[in-house]
Amino acid sequence: MDNATSLQADLAVRTRDLNLWYGTFQALFDVDLDIKQGIITSLIGPSGCGKSTFLRAINRINERLGYVRTTGTIDVCGHNILDESVELVQVRKQIGMVFQRPNPLPLSIRDNVLFGHRLHTPKGERVSREDHDDIVEEVLKQVLLWDAVKDILKRPAISLSLEQQQKLCIARLLPVKPTLLLMDEPCSALDPAATAAVEELIWELKGKFTIVIVTHNMAQARRASDECIFMLMGKVVEHGPTDQTFVTPQHKETADYIEGRYG
């Protein structure tokens, strides 16, 4: 395997010449990014810079809006997900998404965990209750929620605290074994204690999944990521190790943003 092939095999996401328009407004400009597998990458930048748009482009959720147009390539684990032959249901199975506010389904805690698994289980394939129980326990332990809810699995998910709901939303993604987890400001609706708990969970998941997290919280980006991408006005300005980005940024725009001069 040559060096170029080996490098590409180590990437979870690779974009080339990625452009995106909302109607006539261009939100992303020629985005070229290589996001490594198995690490946590943060996306920072002022409001409206294209962070969330880029994140949503990775799992094609922007396409729900009929006026969105995308050009370029987005390779996830070596496959261009913008190719016409790619099925959206497979994209969503491979790429999990966590939003700013927890969005548990109006179901029990147990049924929330199993929702995606049931959706993607082939028709005619039977899964025993014991197997479902094992799945529920395994993923709730992974998200550090099992001890808190193991005796109340039949309760509505909305009865949980916001922190617990956000952990449950992450747990709901795991039974289908995604390779990539996208998190769009997952702590913005949480208090400091709950934020710390979700950050702890993110670190627990590191290595098992590739995680890309959008945040406006500079301290969180520095604490909770291995690499950091700074975006400005739809363009990538800087991408590198998080410590380097915050201590010795390569571009004046990055330094100005980190030091709070704008944004």
C-alpha cells in the first residue's frame, strides 16, 4: 500500500472542492478537509461561518431542504456519499447525528435505545427479547447511563434530565454500529455539571468512534478534542492539533477569534 492510499485509509472523512448553496447564498467554499479516524475533531468559528452546514453536509441532512445544492465530494471511510448510487438510509446508519437540544422520541427509555436497531433489522429477521435486553444494557453502559436508568427502562424518555436525555440520544445511535458521530453543539442546552458529564462520555467514546463536534465554547474545544478546525465565512482557515491551534495558531484570523476579538 503506497503512502497516499495508507493516508486515505486512516481518514474517516475526506472532502474535496466541497461547495454548498442555500438557494443563491453560498455557505461553503471549496472545503478540503481530512478528518482522521478514531479521534475527536472540533469545529469552531463565529456564528454563520458554516460549521453546522458542513456537519450536516456529511450526513446529507441538508438535502431535506429542496433549495440546497452541493458540489464536490464527501468521502466517508473511502466512499463518496454524494454519489447517486448511495442510499440515504445507509448513510444515516453509518453516520450518527446529535443535535443542540436532546430529541428523545415519545417512547420509553428502552424503546428509544432500540428504535434504530429495529428500523435497520432486515424484514423477517427475528431478534429475541433477551438479545434486545443485551443491546439495551450494552449501549446504556457505553454512554454511562445504565446505573441511573436500569430500573426505570419503561418510563418515558422525556422524564429524564436534559443531561440524561442527551446521553440517551447518543445511545440510540450505537446499536446500528455507526463509524462516525456528528455532534452539533451537544452541550449548548446543558448546565456546567451536565456539560462536564457529556464531555466525559465523549472521551469514553473516543477510539471506538470518530467524533466531530461543533462548539462555540473555546474551553470545551480545547478540553474535548484532539484536532481543531477553524472556519470563517464558509472557508476553512486552519486545521491542526488542538493544542497547536490554541497556543500557536498559524493564521491571524484564528488568533483573533480565539482571543475573543470577534465572533
